[in-house]
Amino acid sequence: MTNLNISPNKNGVGVTIDKINLASDLSATLIFQIQDLLSKYKVVVFKDQHLTDEQISDFAFRFGPPFVPDNKFPVLGSKDSSNPIVIVGNQAHEYSNSYLGHQEVLPHSDHQWLKCPSSASLLYALDIHLNSAPTVWFDMVQAYNMLDSETKSIIEEINSITYNPFYRPFGSVSAKYVDRNIDIPPGDTFPHPLVRTHPLTKEKILYLNIAYELDFVGVPYKVGNELFSKLNDHIINLSYKYEHHWHNGDLVFWDNRSTIHYRPSFDSSIRRVLKRVTIGGEMPY
């Protein structure tokens, strides 16, 4: 057992592991410890890392296989699906493909519109200039736990559909409950439980994004729209969250099943460059 120096966030969401070098050989015991911390705190932060692309990927894929997008279903970074590294950047002119720019990114979990969404992701900060935006993660286990018993009973058997935003012009999609009598967004869909179960912890998760077009299977529009609005307000006011203010060399590793994440907009002149790697996942249940 490795004696880790950890600093948990006060509300129980997010933990920092100090004085660890992810470029060195990582023992199986240490990997299990990090996985346990990820399961407990949902977000794990490593400071002052100096990593090559290969070292980032080698660390990430000790926790699961690479997320490999299907060309039929576009995702962020589809232009170069052979490379597990995706550049999330603004003013990142040295990269032929970088994504997300400076605009607001609404609260979401990655790839929720796919049959098998990703299980976890990490971001590694390369070049973060002053007054760049933080990233905020919301604990969706606590989001479920904090619901009243009546709402839990209502949503227990509901499946939701998240529509793939990459079939729409980039930046044009926002949180919207779809009225299927008026407009059905394009693309294949994969319903998932609104309350999913974490495969490792067995915790129940409110599995809901508030960034994209969605609806609830078999639920009338008025009822579904009211329920979505109620859940949206509940999530936005959740106190169980972790806000990370980036510095060069930070690596943040998060559970994509049990969190959603958000980034506010920032000045378009500010340079902000990170590398993202994503781990494959299973079909939610």
C-alpha cells in the first residue's frame, strides 16, 4: 500500500493527490488506490505533472480501454479518431485541430448520446494564461440522493434520450426538452436510464445532462418538460461540486458516469490549451 498525501475537498467532491509523479512506473497497488479515490471523490487532481502524450495515454489506459468513436456517430475530435489525444484549446494556433474555443460549455457528461458512453476522462493543462476559465464538476450521485422520495419514484423507470449535438452546427445546441410533435433532432438515438447504476460502486446516479436536446421516452411533452425543468433547477443549485482553477501541469481525472462538468465562457484573446484523453465505457443500466 502506497502512503498517498491526499487533500479532499470539504464537500466530499474532488481530491488532490500531492507529490506523485505520473511519468514514473505506477504499481498495480497505486492504480487500485487511485481508482478507489476516483470512485469515492469523483474527481482526482494531480499537480505539477510533466508528461508526454505517450505518458498521458499510458496512465489513462491503466483504468480501461481507449474510447474509440464510431465514424457513424460524430463526437468531439472525430476528425482524427486514430489519435487518443484531443486538444481542447483557445488560441491554440500550433495545432491543426483544437476544440471548444472560449465559449460557455453547459453542464454535461461526455458521449451520453452514444450506445456506450465513455467511463472517464482526463485533462492535462499545457498552457493556461491568466483569467482563463475554471472547470466545474457536479456530483450526480448526490444529485440523485438529494431528490425527494416522490421524484425518485417518478424517474426510477424513465429512460432518456440525449440527441447528438454534433449533427447540429457547432455552438447552436443548448439545453432543450424536445417536442417530438414539432421537431425531432437528426441522428440515431440510444435511450439510457435516467437513474443509472455505477458498475463499481453500485450507487444510483441521476444520469442527465443539461447541455443538449433531450426527451424522456414515452412521457408526454408537457409532463416531460416540467420534469426536466425541475431536475435542471435541482442540479444548478447543487452544493456538491468541485471547481478547478487551472495551472500548467495540472492533470484532472474524472468519472464520466457519476459527474457532469461545466465551463464558463472567457475572453477570446486568452490562451488556454489542454489535452484530453477518454476511456471507453459500457452501456448504462
